[in-house]
Amino acid sequence: MALTHSAEVRNQQASSQFDDDPVVNQHPVERLAYTIAEVQKTIGCSRSHLYRAMKKGHLRFARDGSKVMISRQAIVDYIERGDGSCVTPTQR
């Protein structure tokens, strides 16, 4: 459903009214879930590594149609269990 021009203007005005509000800016909303691309950049794993981890059940995820979302807690759990090792340790 497309917004009319006046609805878009109202949405922009409503969102911009809080831009300078110190209370709103001090308490940013923490995201609950991230896309594959965001997780890839954050933990340094390749896209294929993440999909393999999901397929094996090592990394929990949710799907909304074709969009895959990974919760913050699932990322933390994955890393803490040691499943998040994307880089082979170098031998010394």
C-alpha cells in the first residue's frame, strides 16, 4: 500500500519532532534481530558459513517469507559456544 504525499509529509514531521529530544536520544532502542548481511559484517563470517551454521542448527534464526533474521541472543549464544569460529586458528 503506497502512502499519499500528505501521509508521507505527516510521517516525516512526526519522526523529525523527536530528533532533538534529549530523552529519546539518550535511550536508543536496541535491535532484537539482524539480517544475514549485518551478522556477516559484525562477526566476520562469510554468508555461506552462516547459512551452513543455520542448516546444521548451530545458529538459530527466523524466516519472514524470504527474509532471514537472526536474534541478538542467537548471535551471542553462537559465539559463546565457540560455533562462531569463522577463521581457522593459525598454528604456531
